[in-house]
Amino acid sequence: MTLYINPMWRSSRRRIFDEIMRDRDEDYGSKLSFPMDVRADSDSFTIKALLPGVKAEDLDIQIVNETVSIAGELKVNREDGANYLLTERPSGQFQRILTLPAQLDQEKVEAHLEDGVLTLHIPKAEEAKSRIIKVKSK
């Protein structure tokens, strides 16, 4: 039996390893992300985002037409000069932009942050709400 070594496989494996190592050396502050759920109802959307450790005053929420932008900063206080063996808690700025499938009523948005969960209730604009049109017959 003859075993052939494919140099393409070896180079792709090396490329993957190089990408992993390069990511370890980068600053993760700009790569912060957070999970969210988006629910659509007939007349509104509800967004729930997991933002543990973020304070309400560190959040910036903007709504334009059908686009929702959630931005903020996660601040972690570490003692200067301390001998940390491990630092995994992320810190820095984050942003997430969503485009929803309908125009939004930015005047009636409600936002609450409780126990690290941001809840946005965003009504659809009147022109985006579905209407039932009754057909009359003669």
C-alpha cells in the first residue's frame, strides 16, 4: 500500500493554524459581540440582547427607518501592576446593527435593562402595519 501526502492539505492546515494564532494576538476589544433574540409580532418587534456587565448609561440605541443599532462599552476594572494569571473577561466597545423587515416607529420604542438583559420593544410604523381590506360585491 502506498501512502501519498497531499501538500495542499498540509498547507491548508498550516494556514488555519496561522489564522488561529494571529487571532490570539489581536486586541479583542473591537470584536466584542453579544447574542440576541428577535421576535416579530403583527404590530411590533421585540429584541432581547444578553449584555452582562453593561450599564444602561454605557448603551447607545439608535433607530432609523427599519435599522436598529445597539452600541456600547463594556468596562472591566483591573488593578494596575497586579499579577494576573488569566484575563478572559472582555472589555471595550461593541456594536450590532440589525435591519428589520418593516419601518419602525422610533417615537414609541421602549428599552429596559435588567439583570444583564436588554429588552427593546419596537412598534412598527403605521404605514408598515398590515391592514385587512374587505372586498364589497355588487
